Amino acid sequence: MGDLIDSSGSGERAFSRNGDDDENGCTSKDQSAFLEESFKEHNTLNPMTEISSIGNHEISLTVKDDSIQNSPCPPPCEPKQESPSITLTLSFMQKILAEVVGTYFLIFAGCASVAVNIDYDKVVTHPGISIVWGLAVMVLVYSVGHISGAHFNPSVTIAFATCKRFPWKQVPAYVAAQVLGSTLAAGTLRLLFSGKQDHFVGTVPAGSDMQSFVMEFIITFYLMFIVSGVATDNRAIGELAGLAIGATVLLNVMFAGPISGASMNPARTLGPAIVSSQYKGIWIYMVAPILGAVCGAWVYNMVRKSINIIFNYFGLGGVGKNESKHAPKHAPTRPQRRKSQTITLDNLRSSIRDMTLELQKFLGDDTWKETRKEVGNEKRPSRRMPASMFDIHTI
């Protein structure tokens, strides 16, 4: 038989033909020479194949393969590490576009009401400006809230990120999109009103810097508290989120507008400031809304979790899923419901039969027979119940 021999790691394979002298008396040298000549004539395997006779009915078939000899060992598998960079997926690009467009229309509508009120002798009035801001927020939340979350506000984005409800790696892209949308809206209004310098639609402190700072902190705190309640709590009615947030913005602009401008949004102030090159007191609107939003989100989460812990401690049943570990072991538990039993016709018949036998034993045979006769002789009552039973008086 022939054996195919592969030398270790050298890339050379040898074919050997082993055996003794055949029946015709041919020696091993004759057979080896014959095999060598046959292989040389019919060698179509590889041009790099070398054939040599080694005697004793054996020939050596050597294949020189550089690809085997020089092929490097594959590198070991290394665990893939997540890159901190943002992957530009289709859904992420849709979110960024929604934030740009949504912020553009929000700033355009709200600031346009301010510009029209200045240019046309206060025809819109301050309550009208408040209504425009509230309606714009409400409409845009319902329009693109299911795509990007309808932030339109860097302070809201940062507050959600601090509560681990938004990835930090997407925060820079969201903030850039919001500032871009605000700047484009302010630039559009500048072109529409012929670049008049007195048509500044940004926000500036009307009183002292500290007064405006505290006012911006409070109204943004209030806004983010409402947003956290209607947008992050599964007990809230999600369909009313836009209405609640829009009403909150309307209320804040109504009473805080004459004092600080009621920005509540760093992008709302930064966009018009860039277009008009007016940066008076801009640090107030960069710091106070962010601090207020972060505090508002954290306070709402603390209120929600503390209530759940108290309810679970006294065994009243909290609303959260992860706070059950705070309940002590001795806290009473709710009784479990009894398993429902399926009632079949056979079970009902057997129950009636058992009740009849028990009643017969209690009354006795004679009384039982008389009772059955009386029941049989009585007329069956009409299925229609009299109206007097239901206190119904017919005319």
C-alpha cells in the first residue's frame, strides 16, 4: 500500500510505496525505478514536485510549498473593546436631525413673537408671547418626541445624562445640534427683519445678575421636575406629556419673562447672542439652567424612590421594581389569591346529590316525602319578576 507522509511543519509531503519483491521476481530497485519513471511521466500534481527513488520498493514524492513554509501563525484572538466614539447609525442621524429641526422651529416661533411684538408696537403682548412659547413646545414634543426625545435644550440633555437616562457619549452631539438649530433660527429672523440692531430677540437680565440667576434656576428646576414626572415615570400618562410641558413653559414665561427673559435653555440664549454679538450676562443663562435642571431631575428621583422605600418598609406595596430589597423581613406580605377551581357539570350534580341526601337525613323519610309532594303540587311562579320588587312605578 502507499502512504502519504507529511513532515512536521516543513511543508513537504512524501508518498511511499512499501513492499517486498513481487511474484515475477522483480527486485526492489527495479520496481522503484519503474515507479519513479511512471510518476515522472504522469506528474500533473505540482511543478514544484520532486520524485526520487530510495530503494526497497519506495519512492519519495516531495512537494515544495512556499505558502505553507512562509505562512505566519494567525494572531491570537483579542477581545474587542468598545470604542468611546459615536457610531453614525441611521437612527442616531435621525435623532440629531430631529433636534436641529425641532430647536429651529421652537426658537423661530418664540423669538419671532418677540420680534413682531417689538416691530409692530407690542401687538402680540406679553401674554401672547407666553402662549406662543407654550404652544410651540407642546406641538414639537408631540411631533418629534418619539424620534429624539424632544429635548431642544442642553440643560435637559445634561440632566437626563446625570440620571443615567441618556448616554453621555451622545450629549456633545445633541448640544451641538440644539445650538445649531437656535443659531439658524436667530439668523433667519435677522434676515427677515432687515438686520435691525434693536430687534434683539435674546435674553438679558432686567434686574441684577443674582436676581436673574435665582429666577432662571427656579424656573428651570420647576420645568425639569415636571419633565421627569411626565416623561420618565411609568405611572404618568404619557399622552399628556406635551400638554404638561407646554403649560409649564407658558407659566414660567408669563411671570419670569419681565425679570430674566425666562430662557430656561442655554441654546435659546446662545443662538441669538451669536447672531447679534451681544453677550451681556450670558454666563447666567449658561450656568443657572443647567444647575436647575440637574437639581430638578435628581429631586424628583429622590422623591419617587423615598416614597417607594417607605411603602415597602410598612408592607403597603411600592410602585418601583427595584426597591423591594429595602423592606424588612418582618414586614407583612399581601395574602395570595386562591387558585380558581374549575366547576364541571359532573361536580355540580354530585354536589346537589350530596346536599339532597343530607337534607333527607335531617328531615326524615316521612317529612321528606310530604315535602316533595307539596312542592310537586305547587304551581311554578312566573319567570317575570313583578315591577314592585325593583321599586318601579308604572303609569
